[in-house]
Amino acid sequence: MAHEPPVEPDVPDADVTTAENLVTARQPYPGPSASAGAAPPPASLPCGATGVASLSRQALAYVAGYVAAKCATVDSTLGKITSDASEVPRDERYAWIDTISRGGLTVPSAWWLEQVEQLEELFTTKHGGDIDRGPGVVRQLAAAAARKFPQLHPRVLRRYAMTRTQL
């Protein structure tokens, strides 16, 4: 008879515990940027009172920052690292990035975030309520985006299409 290893109890790691505490307390994570003279993050997470639309806009800002980080070599105007962007005024759309960043996430520029909001409209129009998972869907979305946004680099549009389709 094989000996089974003892079952370890479910003990959440420190990151999970910190995230749970943030949600429970609705307090921002005290990252090093707060002590380095950066603009302080909002006093509370905009849950409940601001509604789902605000959270969706914050998630979209996070996606915009991710794409900006991945495409920084192609277009450096898409965003800045949070530790370098402390002087840039930000509204509630940036609350989630400001809350979880320890100085290394990318904050999308206002211009890029506006472009991503328009790209999201294109994405929603193309996919409707259910994401098409068929072959070539990312390529088709990137091509449609390139027709509507010729000023954006094709690599940026492909990265957005791939990232957004995978969500």
C-alpha cells in the first residue's frame, strides 16, 4: 500500500491575504510611491458606490497600461511607469492601478486611454455579448482596428486585440 503524503491545510500566501484585506478594508495598498512624494492613491476603492461602470473603466485602464508596457519599444507615448508618472494628474479610471502598483506598473497616457476606450467600443460591436473564439478572430479584430485607427502601430493593435480577446 502506497504511503500518501499528509495534506497541508489551505494557507493563503501573503499576496492573497493582502488583496483580501484591501477588499475588506477598502484601503489602498501602501506602496513605496506614496512615500516617494507621488500623488496618494484614492482613500478607498471605488466599490459599490461608484458601480460596475467605474470598475470596468478601471479594468480597461489596466489593460491599456499592460498594452503600453508590452509595446513601449514601438511607441513610448502610450504610458509611463507609475514611479515616473507621479506628476501626471489621474482621475478615477486609474484608481486600481494606483492602488495595486508598487511603482512598476504602467499608467496609460490620457490619449492612449481614450484610444483604448474607442477600441473597446469596436471590440464590443464586433463580438456583441459573446466572444467569437473561432480561427482568425484576433487577426480580424486587429485588421478592423487598423482601418479605424491608422495612426496606431499595427503591433500595438495586435497586442490589444490579443489581450482583450483572451480576457
